Amino acid sequence: MILVVVGTVAQKDVGLYVSQQKYFSSIYFFFGPIPLPGGRIILILMLINLIAMLFNQNLWRLKKIGVLIVHLGGVLLLVGAGLTAVFSSEGSMIIQEGSKSNTVDDYHYTELAIINTSNQNHDMYTIFGQPLFINGNNITHESIDFDITILDYMENSTLENITGEVQPSFRGMLKNFSMVAIPRDKDDMKNRPGIIFQVSGSYTDADGIYGLIFGQQIPATMNVSGKQYVMILQKQKTYLPFAIELIDFTKVMHPGTEVARAYSSKINLIENNIPRSVLIEMNKPLRHKGYTFFQASFIEQEDGEATVLAAVHNYGRLFPYISSIIMSIGLLLHLLTNIPSLIKKNKK
């Protein structure tokens, strides 16, 4: 109860996502200099407590069958919460009318994409995930002809014009701009991560220090051993075994205003090259292959409209429903088994 109160109040200062990560998705956190258990250790202790109660011999009686079933439902609920916390993911899919997509962009995590564009028939992607973005960490892969050393990773950053002399080792946009870390925004979606890294080992003019910021209009490029590389800092992508094609986006406005009252997306769900027509509305999501697609928002552009679908992959989605049914059955059985004793007490 204390953890819920502290984590909820903290949202005012640090925002929802940071509060969730610090208090509810952590093993422990520091309250000043004092380490305290976080949400995950609390749930683990609650789960151990419920399982331990199942070894209480007093529960294994016909009169206590309802209480026993309620405990089993509670165990199942916490197991589902653990699956959701560890394996679930959420992101967004932006599709323009007439286009299709099979990737989901994570809301919070980023990745460094090194794209070899030398082959005219296809591009080769080499992806490095955010857990590798530790200052001083050296990363490499057999598919690229150089080494990368992480110099700095910023959860929120901005660009400022360079007024002084530029270091000769700077490459790309760092010749004109300096990347500066700024405080995190309460709304995590407004943060612009940035990364500074050093390329070495190519023994060409490509060796030097590069900087990338999320949403960068012009990507960084370099030539190494006759190969053309493009470097992008992007949201972590999940590739789906199916694709969604936006046929038509429709919105209904409030009368006399420019505010949308409702919007929907008519799509083709393409799997094994077979399309299936589906309508996604604000209160009618699409569920397929463990993913749930909600109609979240839309983007109006000069070349047309685009739909924004929130995509959630939750392995523990059914656990709350099943455990709630089990606990309801347990409470009902507990009530029924205690009715005779209640009748006797009333007679007395």
C-alpha cells in the first residue's frame, strides 16, 4: 500500500513511465540513502506467501474448499502479472493510406541501426540494442568493417549550434552542432534520445566521432572499403509474421469543431499473402497472433492521412480473466459451505 501511494504521488514530478520503472518494475529503489523493496520483489514475496498458505493443512478440508480455490486464483493472478512484467511489450505502428507495415516501434527503447546499402537488391541491417549503450563499451559485428565505442548516451537531448572551433575528429552533424543532454520530459514520448560514438578500425577517413539524435532528418553516412553505410538511432523495432495495410482512414468530427469524436481504420490483415478485411475502431481492437492493435490516434499530412495503432503483446493477457473467475467460484463455494452454520446460528 505504501509503495502504491509513493509511486502514484511521484508521477507528478517524474512522469508515469519513470515512476513505473523506479517503483513498480524494479527489484529495489533508494528512498534517500535507504534501499527499499520495489514492486517486483513485493509481488514475489506475495506469491511465496500464497504458495506457502497452500501447505496449511487446515485449508485442505471440505469446509475450506472455497478459501483454497481463492488462494489458487490469487497465485494464478500473480503468475500472470509476472509474465506480463517480463515478456510483454508495447509500441506503435504508423501506416499511411495505401501503405502497409509489418513492424512495431517500441515506445521507450531505442537501437542503433547500421545499414549497408551497397547492394542494389537489398539492404543489410546490423542492429545494436539500448542495453549496449554504456559509456566506454566497445561493440562490433562481423557484418561491419569497423569498431564502435560508445562515448555517451542521452535519454533526452537537443542540438545547439557550435560557436567555437570544431574538433578535427568530429564527423557528420557534429561538425555543425553539439549534442547536449537535457532533463527528461515527464511525457516519455516527448524525449529525444541521443548517442555519441567513435568509429575506429576502418583505417580510412570514416574513423572519427559521430552523433545521432532520434528523429534526425538526414542520417549519418560513411564509406568504408567501398561499402556505403547509413547510421540511424531509431525506436526498437519488432518484426511481425504478418502485415497490416491501411485501405482507408475515417474520422468523425464534433459538430462545429476541429476535434475528432471518433476515428477508425479499414485495413487488410495480410498473412501468407492472403488479405483479410478488418475494421479497427476506437473501442474495437484487432487481436491476432498474441498482439492487440488499438486505434490510438492519427496524423494528417499534405500527402494524405496516416493511422497510429497502439500495439500490445501481452503473454499474460488471459490470466486476470481466468483468475477472477476462479476466485469468484471460490468465494461462492465458501459462502455456500458456510450457509448451514449461519442458519444454525440464526436459529439459536
